[in-house]
Amino acid sequence: MAIDPVSIAGLSLAALDQLLKLGERTYELIQDSRAFDDDTRKLSRKIADENIRTRLLRGLLFSETPIYGNKTLFEQFEPDIQKQIQLLLGPLKGILQEGCDLLERRYGVTEQNFGLASQTSNLSLASTLTPNSHVPSPRSKSPSIPDFFRWSFQDKKRVKAIVDEVGDQNNRVHEKIKLWCLASQLGVNVQHLQRLQRDEISRQLGFDVDATLRLTQWDALNVQSGLELTDPSWNQYLKPITPVPNQGKFATLTKDGIAYVHEGHHYETEARCPSNVLDGRTRKKVDDLAKLLHQPKEQVFRIPRCVGWKFMPMQKSIGFVFEMPSTPDAQPTSLLRLLSSSESKPELGDKFRLALNLARCIAQLHMVKWVHESFRSENILFFPSANSEVEFTEPWVMGFNFSRPESFFSAGPANFLPAENIYRHPERQGEPEKMFSKIHDIYALGVVLLEIGLWEPAIKLEKNMFAHARDGYAIQSQLIKHAQKRLESRVGRKYRDAVVKCLTGSFDVRDDNKEDLKLQQAFRTQVVDVFEMAANFV
């Protein structure tokens, strides 16, 4: 079925085809100038990679498929999302146009091909709607000595900046389209998710991994084989973990030459069950969680892969075992322990990059409809190198003892421990009655970001360590005051504003859908993107 060329779909398709033509022409011009400097090979490879990604996105969005009634994926999105996609492509076209024009002026334009270069810079809508249309590639004039010096000292730097900007903008387009594919109302369609999981174009774009995580909520929970570590050989390795102050219940072990992280959780069996038997409801809950954490994930999740779990009745403990994300001899140390120590502190740039990675983790979890539910600094681990140096920008998020897909109701157990309550949204402190939601994870992230900015545990921000605080809203108010008064002088206004948004939940979102798509978009724009831009310049 032909797409109306003046519809939003037609205009978006035209924009993608314009991007392809401009990208191809930019690549050709950079190739022509390769004799000037070997470094330009990197530029040509990078622009070629971005052209491939644009072509793949075009195929994903505008290939007709029976899954969508012989229509395109683009046409399945709501009109508001379609319009946002169209608007996203505009800045990318402008950036590429600038690079193409610069190279045309310097190296691609002669009296013979001036008209053709002009045609490249002013592509018509009609030509862009033809997928296989191609603008001939005139070879550049041979560079003169002045041309050589202009490329070496002026143009190369600007072209590199343009190519980098194209990559950054393409990343934003890529991530937003992935968000809309997975977190919009379309993301609850199993056939759509299966297409993202199996389609070759989707796999090349990396959409299949996150689609699989979404499908896990339906598929993995119905799989008969579980992840309980029934092999008796595990018994000698999964010993009781003695909690270390500010460290939590984590330990490392090596079995058959492979290094693992063991995360232990205290568990009291129900009175009606024998002490050595795990009740069926808890067993299913633990096994389902292990299956979810077992699924392959992109590194941006910052979550190590779970290989299984084991109930240890003598120790009254349930242990989860994860693949070691770093060197085998690394001993984990928690963010809380680092915050409580004066041994080492991160530079400003590392604070922003650490904040960025944690914010991305929450964004990715929410995109696949997971919530963490126990996000706090004792559950954020680092694995120092052999010389004990901590890489502050490489956190790993664990502590999923209450985590589950968001669709599972969780009131949660009563908990009045100040050291844990301080990370909980007021609606979730004490004996929570409200279902856990994304905004509660975002609040917990805000508390951790406050700690990173001040490099001080949140519990120590008050002299009495919130020991007498029973009102969650009073705790929230105090944390907001600390953020507003102290963060700007330490990490700047933008960092402060992002933290305050997380703590207050003030993202200016109205009339959101049940997938919280608007909240997710606002969080990415007002928090994740802010940290990303700052991290690139600090």
C-alpha cells in the first residue's frame, strides 16, 4: 500500500531518504579527501556506520509486514509519536547538510558539477520517496597546496565535529524509537515484540535484546525448567555471608575456575512449613526473578547475569549467584562503603558519568516494564582492579530481592529501618499500601544522586540519622532542602535540578497512559540527557 507523500508517514520517509543521500554524499567527499590525511579513514568509517544505521531504521519503520496488517511499523504508532519521529529527523538532516555543504564548497564543486552539488543540497520530496534513487557521485577536483592546508588545519576539525554530532543525534533517534517500540501501548503486543525479537533488521539494531526482556514476563514465567542450583557441588561454595558494615550481603566465589558473585538474603520459613522446605509461592517468586535476571542484557542495564539460586535452610538464607562482571580477583565494594570512606573520592567528571550510568540503568529497566524496588547505594557494587583502584564510572546494580515486572502487585513488607527507608518514596515507607511504580524508583535514584553529588551517605545528612523520623514526607522535605542548598556549589545547577526533579517527581507530565510513556520520555530528557551532555563536557 503506497504511503501518502504529504502525510506524516510520507514526510518522515522522505526525511530518512534525504538523510541517506546526504550521508552517502558526505561519505564520498570524505573518501575523496582521504589522500590529505590518514585520520580521515576513521571519519569515513564512522559516517558509513551511521548511514547503515539510518538505512536499518528506515527498513524497520517502513517495511510492510503481515504482523501489522500489511502496513508499516510507523503507521502503528499513535499520531503524537509519529510527529515526534518526524521532528527528530529534522536536526539530523541539518547537521548532515552542513557537513555536505562544507565539503562540497571545498572539494566537490567544479564548474562542471556545480549544478549537481546544488541538487544534492536541495533534494526534492519526489526523489526521496524513491528508495533506490541515487545521486551520481562526481569526483572531486584534485587538491591544490592551499586546499591541503585548509583541510589539515580547518576543515578536518569541523568535519570531525559534524560526524560526531551526527553520531550523537543518531543515538538519540535510535534510543527514542526503541523506547516507543517497547514502552508505548504497542509494547504490550506480543506479536510486535516477537517481530522485534526475530526480525533481522531489528537484531542488527539491537532491539531484539530488549524485546526479549519484555517477552520474558510472559514466556520465562511459563518455562518448566527453573534456575535452582540443584547440583550438590554448590553447597560447599554457597556458605553464609557475614554482613560487612556499609557493604551488604555480597561475596565472591570461584567454582570450576569460574568467578561468581554470591548475593545472600535472609529468609525465615513460614510457620506452617518445615524449616528445610521453601513454600511454593516463595519458590516460584524467587525462580521467576532468577529467570528475569538470567536473560542477556545490554551493558547499559549495568546488571550482571544471574546463573541461578539456592535455598540454604541451615543458614536461613536464599542465595542468588551472578556471573562476575570484572576480573576474577576483584572483591566487590559498595557505593555506600565508598561514600562512608575517606580513602578515595571521584573527580567531578566521574561523578557525572556515574550518575549517568545509574540514571540509564533505571531508564532501561522501566523501558522493559521492570522496577527495581530496592535501589540504594549498598546495592550498587564496584569491582576494583588488582591494584585496588575503583573505576567510579563502572557501577553494577544488584539487590533485586523485591524486584519484579511492574505488572506484579507488590505492597511490600513493613520496614521501619531508617537506613533503608530513606531511599523509599513517602508512599512506600513503613507499611506501604500503594503499588510500587516507576516514580518510586526515580525517587530512590534521586537519593543516590544526592549522595554522589555531596559524596556523603544520605543517612548521615542529619545528626540523628533520621532515627526519629516516622513521617516519610518530612524525610523527603529534608532531602530536597539538602539538594537545593548544597548541590549547586559541589556539582552545578543542572545536576542539582535533575536531583530535585527526581526527589519531587516534578516532570510536568499530565494525562499519561498506563505504560507511563510520557514520564519515561520526560525522565530521559530532563535527567538522563542532562547528565549525558554534562558528562561529555566535564
